Amino acid sequence: MKHSAKRVFAALLALVMTAGLLVLPASASGASPESTSRADKLLSLHLFQGAADGYHLDRSPTRMQGLVMLIRLLGKENEALSTTETSPFQDLTWGESYAAYAYANGLTKGTGATTFNPGGALTPKGYVTFLLRALGYEDGTDFTVKNALSFASGVSMMTSAAAGRLASLSMNRGDMVDLSYAALTCPMKDGSGTLADKLCADGVFTDAEGRAAGVLGGGAGWTYEYAAYDDSTIVYEKKAAAGVTANVLTVNVRNPRVSVKSAMVDNTLGRTAPFSQIVQGSGAAAVINGNFFASYSAFKTPIGHVMVNGQFLYGNSGVSSLGITRDGEIRVGRPALFTRIQPTGGSTSWTAYEINTAGQDAYSCVLYTPAYGSTVPIKADGSLLTVSGGVITGFAPAAAGSSAPIPADGFVAYMGTGYTAADYFRTPETGTPVTLEYYLQKDDPEGFTLDGMESVISGAPRLVQDGAIVTTLEPGFTEARFTTNSSPRTAVGVNGDGKLVLVSVPSATIQQMRQLMLALGCVDAFNVDGGASCGMYYNGTYLSKPGRELTVTLQVFVSP
């Protein structure tokens, strides 16, 4: 390393480490689903890492994290990781090679003879200062630490409004991610290109990786904007509206500490369990009942869609669905789910119209997975496509009254006689590798898509859509209990702030539920199972106890 480069590194790191000792009021910005997406992009560019349990974007970045980010943004991480040097610091719990590299190259002396204070907090001015230095600007010549934020707004790293707000706040890791991402598309001082161009040229990431992350190529560019960060997780309130009193849980899915997951007992159709057992086994902070199901039948199948951990355990279109993506985005609509059985590298595919339903007839194709059980009964003459280990292992006739095994590592697809007689049908060949692809048979009018989807539950009738009451009733939901009767009910919705709203009432009509969900600020909402199925748990208290065992629930988790 040249001596001049060493001086630049030393000055920059000293600035960052010194600024990190200052502590300002707690931040109220940053960690949104968009920040999580940008964290994913920085991860793909080898510029950012989280912990085993996530990015922790709502937490304050530390001196050590600032040191690591600095070395990465200057393209020197490989040198740091391969160093054989040691440091005198005895208070390090991780990042020893980074600290040793910085110490050996005269970049830092730490906070004492044997201390580095790796957990000390960084400030916005300090962090933006080293981002500006990474762009080639020099403190004392081009800008000062005092005006670093306003200078950064002048090079399109952030808006002037954001600079004004950050001046009086500390920052969280979400802000660090967003500012770093913004800096990548800022121009270098010498006019040689952007910081992303430089890092790509230095081999930190490839051109393809940079384009995929949106920091290289046409249209690349993003400017940091301040956004108030709500650090709430779950808020419980008892609210009265529309003539009923409701237990209301408002869930801030934008908080990285919050995750919402659908669940089915044992991940197997027909299995039920007491609500208390489901709650205790989940470890969730809040739980409500989910889909309607055939509670009086021997095989207690749900109504609508059920996706758990990104896999559909049940798929039957026609009613409203609420989906939660891996980034915490809520989507509501009526998705028409199909499943494509796609040969690897081939153009011929077979489409299943439902998943694990009993709807077998001449023109149906139904997918059966291990969630259905170990075998599937055949109710109408047809054919069975069997897949095990990702490869077609059989295609044979199946007679009504028989049964067929479902591979534990695959699935079977029932195909009716009319389905296989179609001109476009092509007979599956044994030994062909295939994959399953979920897709929508038609675009959902409300924009519900399956991109990034992790959890889905369904219900009816629809109560609120696009901020207005809905009075139409879905087929199968026209009985008096869905029109005039008053009974215990549970509902789910999303409000104008993008938060999940979970509601349980001891008794209400559907019209009262419509008015209630609208009064609670929901822009979209629908009814889920009610009556003896109503269950709501929060923070050690059963706010509503079901009178029967349940199969599908929606569970909310909050990490420390």
C-alpha cells in the first residue's frame, strides 16, 4: 500500500471512529421493507451482512460495523480478511481481521492501548463523512464534518429535507443501508464514474451483480429520503364502533423485528388441535384463527388458499386472500391460483387447477402433496402423474374407488379423462425432471401477486375493498349467518399505514363488521372463520377462546 493511500485511510477511519463516540437522540427513521430490499442488494454486492437471525435494521450501527463498511466501500475487504497481522485490542468479539488490518496499516489506534470499543455508535454526520471520502472528497477541503449532510445532498446522496432531519438524529442500520446504497450511484469527485463503477472495476462485484442490484446500467440511481420509522410491534386496543366492542391487534409488519406467518397443524390437512396447544407450541406473541374449514366433516379441509413458509398446502380459488411477503408486505385480493408442472428445459407442461382438494372430475387436474397425507383416494376415473425426487416416476390410469401413494419427497397429480383427452395434452414421460411453479391464471384486479410470498390465508365475505364497504357476497357465503345473523367473528385487514389489523368480536352481523373494519381505518379487510372457531391470543392472554379445535391460524412473532 502506498503511503499516501494509507494517510487517506487513516484520516477517514479516524473521522468515522471519532464521530462514532457521539450519541444523539434515538433515531426515528430507516428500517422499512424497502430498506430490507436494499440490504438484500448490498448483500448480493458483498458490501453488507446481517446476523443469523436477520439484518437488525432498527438497531444502531456500531464502530466496528462502520469500520467493516468503510473497508468494503473502499474495495479493501479481501486484503483485510487475508491479513496475518494482529492487533492489541482485547475487547473484540468479532471483526478481529478488520481491526488488525486497520491497526497494521496505521488506520486506527483504537480508543486505548488495548481497547477498540467496537460497540460504540456511529452518527449520521460521521457515517456520511466517510461515504463522501469514499467518493474522493476530502474533509477540510471540499466539506467539513459540520456540513457533511448538506454537502451530501448537493451530490444527490440524500434530499435536502433528509439532511435537515438527520442533523438532529442518530441513525439505525436501516439508514446505514439506505445511505450506502445511495452513495453507490453518486459520482466520484474525479469524474471517473460512480462509486459502483469503481468497486466493479476493483473486482468487488461483477457488472452483472451491479446491474441486478440496480447500481449499474441505465436508470441506476437512488437518493436517500428521510422516512419516519415506527418502532411499534403489536398494539392491543379494545375499541367500540358500529355498535360492537372489538379486541383489536394492530401489527407493524414494517418493523424488521416483526414477522407474520400462517400455520396449519402438523402441516397436514385434516389435522386439528386445541387453540391453547397451537399457541403454546408456536411461541408467537399473537395468534388468531384463520380459514373457514369443514369443521363437521371427518376430513377437515380449509376453504381458500393456505400457504405456509412459501409452500401452498391448500389451493382453492374463489374467495379473498391475505398474503404476507418475506419483506413484510401485505397483499389482499382474490388470486386465481394455478400450479405448473414444468419439465426442466422443456416447453410442454401440465397445469394443476387446485392443490390438495377433493375436486376430482373429468376435466380437473389436482395436485396432491405430502400435506394431504400418505395416500389420496381416487373418486373419478382418470390418470395419475407421480413425481419423486424432482423426477417423473410414473404415469398410469387410476380407477375410481382406488387409492394412490403420495411420495414423501414429491407429489402426484390427478388428471381427469377429459383433461388427458384434450388435443394439446402430451403424455408425461418417465425419467423427466420437473419443477413446480405457482402462478396466477389471470392477473388479480387488486394487484395481488405471488412474488416473494411466504404466507397466505383466505376468508369471506369481503368487508372492505380500496377503502370502501363491500356488500357483495362470494358464492357459498350467502346464508343468513353471512347476511343478518349476529355471531362471534374474526376479521383481518390492512390499514392506510400498511399495518395488519386483526379483529375479534363476541357478536356482530356482517354489516357491523364492514362498518367496524372501515372505522378502524382498513383499506382492505375480509371475514375469516367465526362462531365456535373464534380465537385470539396476545401476550399471555386469551382474548377469545374457540369452542372447537382449529387447523389454520395466523401467528405474529416479535424478535428481541
